[in-house]
Amino acid sequence: MLTALKTFGNTIVTAKDSRPVQLCGVNRSGLEYSSPDAPGSLSKAGFSERELDEVAGWGANLLRLPFNQDWALARSSYDAEPYLLALDWIVEQAALRGIYTLLDLQWLDAVSPRGTLPNGSANFVPPLPNLESVQLWSQLAARYRNHTSVLFDIFNEPHDPLPDDMHELCGITSDGHIYQPVCRRVGMSQWQPWASHLIAAIRNQHPDALIFVSGVDWGYDLLGFPLPATENIVYSSHVYPSKKKRWTKAFGQLSRSHPVFLGEFGGVETDLDWGERLLDYLQARHIGWAAWSWSDHPHLIKTYSNFEPTAFGALVRAALRNHRSS
């Protein structure tokens, strides 16, 4: 069993003896869009023990696992157990290899596009959660409260709705009432009340859970944090080459006083210099990270036949192996 984790100052530490732990690993997408219908989520998404052996061999001690709320939420009209068993299998197999699993609420469902991305593809990452997200985290916190290897990333990427996202934007008040914001923008005033409700849902079932909270602007911007209650809270930024705001302003400054993590970062071959600078910046500040992605663009591996890294993947693999040996 992996040791439980907590926060102390601006650091993640072991709960038992307060040894510093820097979590570094990869994102493994797939379960957010691989439905639980036969032959099952795991086979559709291509998960295997061999793959997890490779992730461990790279030196990862963390696997960030995006998932789909609609398939994980147990309710009277739907049996979530087949999908949840897929999550269980990954959690257990990762823990056997010394890897923590960071459960990431990536999509609310797989049938409601949230506008169109600049590359023309449909976006399924919602701007904000909904009331079912509160129920979901309560269920998952109860399911995994005795699994010390499970960590909780409450909502992937709060962001302004895309121009052609026709869904209603729902804010929430401190007492749990839903309202429609006058302006279709998602800043800290819209996101932080949601974050507080999701954290409370987890805490009610799992008081000692280590909880990760993303920033706004697609997860990037942590300016405006911390939240009032900060015990066992890690603030998570998502960093890609397109983000122009300085790293120190977006997340580096907060890391001086509170635990900060990069839930996502990634690039392609032309981004290697950028990636090296970012990794050096993170290492100097003892900020952990999870590279995107083992299975989706921008990729870390070329094929599943031999798990040969892409150019950016080789950069990530070298950083993981250096982290493991340090």
C-alpha cells in the first residue's frame, strides 16, 4: 500500500513522517471517451499491464486519469459499476507499481459538445461543473477513502465558454443555489464557489483526501488563489506553449506559499526548448507535474507496440528518470 499524502506549507509530504514527495508522471487519457459498453472501457481505451509497466519504467510515480462523469455517476436509471470497476483496476495496478492515481473529472458526458476548438474539432471539456459533480465526488470519495494511492482532481479546466457553446452556464452560490451568470465568463468568482462545494463533498466522505484544484483560463491561471480552507489542497495549473502569461504570475508565485502542481503540460518536436525551460523552472521550485499525454495529442509515445517515445516524450522520460534517481 502506498503511503498516504498530505500538505505541509507549500509541499506535499507523507502523512506518516512528513517526508517531501514530488509527484511526477503522465496523463493517460481514454476513459473520458471510451464508454463502458461491451467489450468494456479498459479494452476500448487500450489499457494493459504492459503499458503500466512501461509508465513505471519511465520513472513515474503518478498517473493522472481523466474520466467521464456521466459514466461514473451511480443513479437509479444507470449502473455505473462496470465503469467504476475499470477505474478500480487501474488504481490497483498502478499502486502495485508504486504509482499514485490522480482521478481527473475531465468530461461531464460524451454526447454534449461544448463548442468547437480552433482546429475544428468538437470540445467536450465543460466550462464549469454541475450539481451532479457534487454527487459524483461524494460517491468517489466514499469508494476510495481507504485507498491511500488515490488523489482527487476535482475539475479539469474551468474556462470561458467557447463562442459556439450553446449550453447554459451555471454558477453556484455559497449556499448551493444555481444561477445563470449575467456575463458568460468564468473567472475566480464563478469557479471558486464550485470548487468549495466539490471539496466539501469529498471531505464529508474522506476528510484526509489530497485534493487538486485547477485554475481558470483552461486551468492555467492560479492568480486569485488560495481558497479560504487550504489544508490538503494542491493548486494545479495546465501549461502549454500557447499560454503567453508569465509562469511566475500564473502559478510560480503561489508555489512560494502553497503546494502547486502542473496537471498538464505538453508539446511537439518544435517545443523542445520550451519544454526544457519549463522543466527547469518546475524543478527549481519543486513543483510536480503530469505530462500530456500517453495516448492523445500532443503525444508522449509513438505506438503501443514498443512504446517508443516521441521527441517530446523522450524529454519527459529523461526528466522522470532524473527525478527517480535524485
